Amino acid sequence: MLKPIAETSEKTTPGRTKAAPSIRWALASLSLSMLMPSLGTSIANIALPTLAQAFGASFQQVQWIVLAYLLAITTLIVSVGRLGDMVGRRRLLLGGIALFTVASLFAGIAPTLWLLIGARAVQGLGAAMMMALTVAMVGETVPKERTGSAMGLLGTMSAIGTTLGPSLGGILIAGFGWKAIFLVNIPLGIANFLLAMRFLPADRRNHGASQGRLDTIGTLFLALTLAAYALAMTIGHGSFGAVNVGLLLAAACGVALFVVAETKVKSPLLRLSMFRDTALSAGLAMSTLVSTVIMVTLVVGPFYLSRALGFDAAHVGAIMSAGPLVSALTGVPAGRIVDRLGAHRMTVTGLVGMMIGLSLLAALQGKFGIAGYVGPLAIVSLHYALFQAANNTTIMSNITQERRGVISGMLSLSRNLGLITGSSVMGAIFTFASGAADITAARAEAVAAGMQVTFIAAALLIAATLGVALTSFVFARRSNLLEDAA
């Protein structure tokens, strides 16, 4: 019978080497719990052209394979953390792993596009549980002095999942067909579940947390709002009509209802009073905008490389892995640079570098072959890693200990909002700029033109983000001067 680590290590003296193997296996489980959701995000993007052809669907329709997954994560990632406190983090993490694995099986055998989209939504629910609870489990799994190393390991595994997705997806599609990109999660999920069952610490009953209540109304309003927003951006084949406008108005009403609901409940999904902090609000806004741009490279890239440059799925996956690989390799050095030179300065540097890289992607379209795409993409990815380290440092270093969990959830939410925007809004710009009703049937020249316009729009979005950063720093400096004068 499998026993959790808390039971097997109770008789072991703290600090003894006997506990080390158990901790290593527990970290292996948490690493898989971080790897699988990030792999689930990136591996599906490479398959969009193949899935559009397999199901005879439009670009807007296959976008929902990505959007359904991201929507489920975004709307639930804050709530599942609180639910874990109520029912037990280990128990809920095990449920998330099982749900993700079973949903992957159904996605792999789905006979229709809409059943596949439904399976992806359920897979996103499992991913939300895994992402929210994996970080929370670190403090219960490793000694306090090793927490930083464990967090660094989880960050690396997330980057590896993002990096591995395009290349692994391309290889699987070329060798076994699109079903394999979902079925590959089954052995990973089974191994993860067994490791978690055996080595993760048993839940400790928290009477205070168990008496709390989930903000079901806020979660429902947020889910409906995001669904209306994403749907408005994906229907209509790149053009906006009455239905699109109606959905956007519904999304706006949903925001208003969400705000009202959050002021009425005792335990809101988001504490709106936190947004009075200018630095926090600016940091979250910048996180959303930059995530929007990063998602553009994942959504537009496969169509540009396959339709305009003529690469097959395996080569497209390998080329698209360049950006995430750069981010994974530069993440730790970027953090050290931020510590040495300052978060504010490196935030600006990161945004300026991203703007230059995106401008080069648009300007070098069709020139220098693969180098004309990979080179600028590497510049974008390197400076994205720098921005992430600097912006996260700014947000997390200026808050009190008791607010860290809430702010961390809000930061995750801001990133996912950006991913949804990048997949929907920027996807609509791409379709519109190509001048084709269906991007999957567009000529190579039209796809190239659409890519160029989309990356110009992305560069302008980063310029706006830079404006937010500079304005925030001015306000912060003025506030510091006023505090010193007082």
C-alpha cells in the first residue's frame, strides 16, 4: 500500500539523510505537475494547422482548442488554491493529475472538433489544480532552507515544458499523427499520480480554512466574462459585426457584475482594494500586455512557418522551440542581473529589447530564411526573460508576507489574461491583415502580410507597456520623495 511521505518520514530525525530520497521523489512529482500543464499549453499550438485540416475547420474554430484550455485555467486558478486549503492540497492535487490525464485520453480519441475542445476545457481544469497547488506544496515537502532551490527547479520545469512542446509536438505529429500530442500525457500522468500518492506529504486539517467559502458567484461571473470576450474575438472570420459587439458589451457588463460581486462577499476571488497600489496595478497590467505579445509568437508562428515559408510540422516545431529555449536558458542569469542592476532599470531594458526584436521580426519577413525569423525571436525571448524576472521582483518584493499568496494568484491570472488576449485579439488581427476569410486556405503572400502587420501591432503594444512602466516609476519616485519629506 502506498503511503505519503509524511507517514514514512515521521520516524526519521530531521536532517537525516534517510529523508533525502523521499524528498527527491516528492520534488520529481511536483516537477511533473509543473511540466505537464506548460507542455499542454505549448504542444497544442504547433498542431493548429494540422487540426484545422483534419477537422475541416477554420482558424477561428481551431483557436478554441487553445482558448478552452486557457479559459479553464484562468477562471479557476485563484479558486482552486482556496479549495485546496479547504479539502486538502495533496488530495486536490491528486484529483487534478487524474483529471488532466483522463481528459488527455478523451482529447486523443475525440471524433469531432467540439468534443476535442470540451476535453481540452476539462484538461485545463486539471491543469489549474496542478499549477496552483504545486507551488503551495513546496513548503510542506522540502525543508525551509531548500525552498528557493525547489522554486527554481519548478520554474525550470515550466520553461522546459514550454520549450519542449513545439518540437515534441512536431515530431509526434509527423510520426504518429495529431492524436499523439494528447496521448503522450497518459504515461506522464500515471507516473506523476503514483509518485504523488507515495511521496507527497499527507494533508493537515486546517479548521480555519475549512470553514471558509468559495467565491462561486465571482468565479462564475469571471468565467462568463472571459468566455464572452474570447468568443467576440474569434467569431466572424476576422470581421466585427453585431454579434461581436453584443458579446463585447456582455463582457463589459460581466466586468461590472464581477466588481459588484467582489465588494459583497466576505472572501472575494480578488480583493479590489489591492489595485489602489499603483506599482502593483502597473506590474499586473504589464504582465498581461507582455503575455499577450508572447502568445502571438506561438499562435501566428506555426501558420507563418508552414504556410508562408513551407516547412513541415517537424521543422516548424524545431524552429518554434528556439524562443522558449532561450527563455529557459536565460531565466536564472536574468534574475542575477536584476539583483545586481535593479528591477526598474531591467524592466525598461527588457521592454526595449522586446520592441526591437518584434520590429525586426516584421522588417526581416521573407529575408535571410530561418535566420531572419529565429534571430529576432531569440532577441524577443531573451528580453522577455529579463522583463519577467524584473517585473516579478518588483511586484513580490513590495508586499507583506500575508499578501504573497493572493498576489501570486493575481499574477498568474494576469499572465493567463494576456495569453487569452494574444490568442484571440491578435489572432483576429492576423486574420484581418491577411485579407483571407480562412487563414488555413490563404496564399503564402497573404499569410506573410498578416504576420508582418501582427508583429508591428505587437511592437506597438510593447511600446505602450513601456509607457506604463515609465509612468509607474515616476509615480513611485514621487511617492518616495513625499514620504521622505514627511
